[in-house]
Amino acid sequence: MKRSKSNVPSLQLVQHSPRHRGWLFGAVGLAAAALSGCAKNAPQDTFDPAGSNAQKIQDLQVPVFVIAGVIGVIVLAAIGFVVIRYRDRGQEMPEQSHGKPSLEIALTILPALILAGVGTFTVKTIFELAKTDDTQCIINVTGQQWWWEYDYPAQDGCGGIKAPIVTSGQLVIPTGQNVLLRITSRDVIHSYWIPRLNGKRDAVPGRVQTLRLEADQPGIYAGQCTEFCGLSHANMKMEAVALYASDFETWKANQLEGYTAPVDGSAAKQGEAVFTANCSYCHQVNDLTTTNAAGEKVPVLANPDQYIVSGAAPNLSNLMTRNTFAGATWDLLTPACRDKVWKAVPEAFGALYLQGVTPECLNQVDLREWLRNAPAKKPMYSSDAQKANSGGKVRGMPNLGLKEDQIDLIIAYLLERN
Ligand SMILES: [Cu+2]
């Protein structure tokens, strides 16, 4: 191969041209920005594990990321070198060779070994994450457009649960315990993901899939549905709330406390009547009663399956014990009160969370907007045609056309659901 000195490509050109140097600085700057983004304490950071399951994933993904990164850099550098060094400058064709067995065998065996190594540790981690025989607490998780329901079956686990607990949006778990989620869906496929506690698990109608969670420290761990599930997919979030065992006992006791009817003559009492008339056919409030035509006290039972496409609506018995609503998308707490809870140190967190939503802390703005016209806040139909095709049922919460004074009364009533 003939080559004159003048057309020998030079990598020096890359280093010395100011234009290229600009590119280099740009790339380094971008990489630094990306890395500093990682260092920030983002609530859904997969690289910031907060429990043993997430830690197992971390222990796998970091070495794999490094190995893949090093190989990636080597391959890209080799490609870059060859592209520049041997670019077409009108030179003669180099001598053609046909295969080099030793190199081919080496380049087959080396990646195979790397993949076998990565594969072994991946399979080992998958098996460890699938373990269920050390379960200490079982919680059923059901996805539907566009919120998550949690029900805690009566069990010896979770420190003992005497009667079922049903809640939504925020999953409350005891710290340090191996919690087993049994995940399913009432409509389309959703996916449950709390990045700081474990990987994802699809919620598939007609199937129950399990996912283990364990949180080392008290606090709130954010997540979101990660399987596109329709119009308000982006408004389908969830939070796992971890409490010390003693605080978890208090939480359970709060959830199972009997119904306290509002005081006669209060705004909340009038709100109870508005609620019974307008909301209770979809939303259950445990032990709520009403008086029938014959003057007997009868339980008020919700029948969401008759009115809603997914067949379910959140249980509102203890709405004000959670911090968020409508798929954990809006806060029930004002920004100042929310900040206090989210930023609390682990030792102080439980007491603050267990306060629930006090009247001073209630985020009236979003809750009122929701009650005024829920579909305006959280889109539920992609078109009028879809709305007409829902078989006489509604998707999500409908616009109930409430008047402002009715909303005032309902809020007074809901504030006592704690
Ligand atoms: Cu979803």
C-alpha cells in the first residue's frame, strides 16, 4: 500500500483544531451535567436503593454498567480510529485477506465469556428477587385506570391484621420487613414500580404476579405506573410509605377504627348526607349507615361495578390518613405541610405522617377542583366517541355538577375521614 506523507491522516488534527476542541469540551460538559444529575437526590432514582431488593439490583447493575461502559468506550474508540485513520483519500485498495481463525475464535470466546458471567449473576439476582418463602407481610395491589388500590388481607403477617384494610394511592409498609405484593389489574395492563425499593412488575388482568419490597428507613418512596395504560397513564402514580413497626401498628389501628358519625347539626353532618346521596354508590365509607323508608338503620354499600368501567372506586373511609389523591397525582397537603413530611428525618417521619391531613394542612385548591369537575383535572376520555362507547359506565370519576356549597359540606365531611 503506497502512501505519501501528505495524506497520512493525523489524529493530531482532532486535537489541535479549535473547532474540534469545542466539540470535545461540549461532550465533556454534557457528560458532567448528566453525572451531576445522577448525584442529585431524585425521588425516583434507580441508582439510590433504599432497601434490600433494590440493593440486589444495584449490586448487579453497577458492575454490568461498568463492564458494558468500558467495552462500549473501547468499541467506539476503535471505530473512531478506523474511520479516521482509513478514510477514503483515493488510496489504493489494501490487500484483501480472508479470515484469521485465531482472532475469530478469540473474538467469539471473549464476548461469550463476558455474557456468561453477566448472565450467571443476572439469573442469580432474578431468583433471589423472586423468593417468597421469607415473606413477613402480604398486601394485594390492584391497578385500574388510573389509580392503585391496596388491600391488606387479615393475616398473621404485617404484625397481625385482624380485619381487612383497603386504601389507595399510598402503600403503607413496616420498615425492615419482607413485604410481598400480589399484583393484578381490573382493566388493562399496568406496571408497578417503586424505583428505590425494587424493579417493575406488570399488573395483568386475570393474573396475580408477586413483587417483594423492603424499605430500610421510614419515609416516602415515589413511583409511577410504567406500562402505558390509556389517556391518564401519566397521572397514575403511587407512593410507598415506610413506617417503623410501632408507627405501623398505630397506622393499622387508625385504619380499623370504627366509623365516627359527625356531630348533629355540624357542617360535616350535612356533608354526610350530601355524600350519601352523591358519592356513596361508587365510594365505600366503612360502617356508614342511612335510614331507609321504613325508618330502619341500614348500611350504605357502594356498587362501583355498576357504574365504573374498571368496577372500582377508592375507599374513602380514611381519606385524610393519606397525603395524596387520584392516583397519588395531587397532594392532599398544602406545599408547606407536604414539605415537612417529605423532608422529615427518619426518626421524626412516622409521627408527622400519622398526623394525616389536618384542616390547616388541607390542600383545598386541588381537592375542590377535583370535586368540581374531575375529568377536567384528570383526562378520562380521549374522545366523545369513547365516552359514548363505555357501555353506560363511566371511566374514572365523573363530573357530578356539584354546587359550591355542596362542595363546602363534603370537604367538612371528608376532613373527618381520618
Ligand atoms: Cu397504569
